[in-house]
Amino acid sequence: MTLDDFRPGPLDRDETFYVAGHRGLVGSAIWRRLERAGFRGLVGLPSAELDLTDRAAVFDFFAETRPRYVAVAAAKVGGILANSTYPQEFLSENLQIQVNVMDAALATRVERLLFLGSSCIYPRLAPQPITEDALLTGPLEETNDAYAIAKIAGIMQVQAIRREYGLPWISAMPTNLYGPGDNFSPQGSHVLPALIRRYDEARAAGASHVTNWGTGSPRREFLHVDDMADACLHLLENYDGPQQVNVGTGTDVTIRELAEIVAAAVGFDGDTLWDASKPDGTPQKLLDVSKLADAGWRARIGLPDGIRSTVEWFRAHQGTEAMSPIRGI
């Protein structure tokens, strides 16, 4: 299969489909979505059985499994604190994972591959909403630039493989994701799961207030991971092109507004304080999702409803293995 004769269309539900990072936030959602769609050849291995930074092991796995379709949802991820504290690890491990997976997929001529990145690939002060053309037009947000560089390299690898080998691989760049399977750890979580844990613990302890980092003024866009998974399958079956595709809702809220929604969802009625000595990060990060809309897809899960269901999942899984930080986007 090459670009000259490829046209997007329904994927064969009987073919082998490898989901890299199938236990992570996005990977597990993609797995659930594919199961609902009737895929019968799903393959996924935990990192204890297949270390994606082990190049020889990854090549052996692809040679034996020979998947026709691949979703690259495996990554080392974290919030501002983790990214700014461990930039070398975020750069090195993510580069190793995606290069190994895509090189092995190329060696076995995987027909259709979806590489998943992040909206942090765009410049810190990119015009809002951010279009796909903003890539590489300005400096990155320094608190997560190492992770962003790795994801940009992944986009470039997909484009290079398309040009040199003619394989119809694509890239998708999700906005801030949340939902079941998220990382709620105090050290490694993103802003939304961190707020859910903080406010729920404050409610349980009868605390009078919660203190959050920054000023609360930055604006962020949030997409439920089940919507993201649905968009991934839609893109695989309906889109082909070298340019990455933004995946989001097209709307955003301030972190202060987000905190209010979370507080209401967990039932916390105390005060919220803001520590302005801590970094805010990028002032605004809203994606232009016109390309995705042109491909026929829009988000369906509203933020208040999505947060309420995520709070329910968090409470139901506290203290279980599902709450352990897992590699995955």
C-alpha cells in the first residue's frame, strides 16, 4: 500500500491492530473504542513484557506480530513540575519509544499508523486559536520544551516516512486530555487530575481552603479521552495527509473557572487560594479544530459532565492498581 493508491476508508476489523501504550490514558481509551467498533485482532503488551525503549525487543515484536495498523499512544508524560524537573528523561525516553516503534513499523511495512503528540508542540505565544501551520514558528514553552521537541520529532518522522516510503501514516495532536485512567499522582499529574485529587482530599478532610499554583488566569482547553479515542478512529478511517491534525473542542476555560467546576463536582464548598509565586505556564493554549471538523468530527462530551464522570472513576479506583502512574499519553 502506497500513497499513490491509498484512499481512507473503513479499517478491516479482523486485521491485527497494535496499540502502543494500551494501558495509558489515551491508549486504554483507544482500546475500548476499537473493541466497541468490533476489532478482533487487538494487540497490546504492558511495559513489563515489552520495553519500548529496547530497540531489539521492539523489532522482534513487530517481526513476530506483523500488525497492519498501529496507534502510537505510548509516551512518558507529566505536568509542569515533572516536565521542568526531568527534561532529559522526557526528551530521551520519548524519542526512544517513538523512533523504535516507527522504525520497526516501517521495517514490517505497517499500512496505517497514527502517531499521537500533544498541543505543547506549538509556540508558547502562538496566535489563538492555534492552527496546524503554527508549528515551528516560534519559541516553545520552556517548562515542557523537551517533551515538545520529542513530539515534534515524531511528526517529522511520520512526514519523512510518507515522503520517502509512501506509507499513509498520519499524526494527531490532542489538546489537554482527561478521563478514566488518568495519572492522579501528586508529583506527575496534569492540572485537571491534580485539581480533582486536591479538591476531593480537601473535601474528605473537611479543609477550609485549597491552594492552587499560579494566578488562575491561563486559559486551557480540555478534551475527554473517550472523545479523543473516537477522533483517532475517525481520522484513521477518514483522513490522510502529511500535516498533523489538531484534536480538541475548540473552546477553553480559565484555570480559575476549571477549579470552580472541579470543586462543584467533588462537593467542596471551602475557599480557593492562589499562589502567584508558582508558574502559570503558557497564557493560553486553544486549538483551531477546523481541519478535524472538515474531516467530519466534533467533540461530544461537555466539560462539566466529563469532570463529574472522572471524579466518579477516581473515587472508585482510589488505592487500586489502576491509580498507579502508567506510561501513556
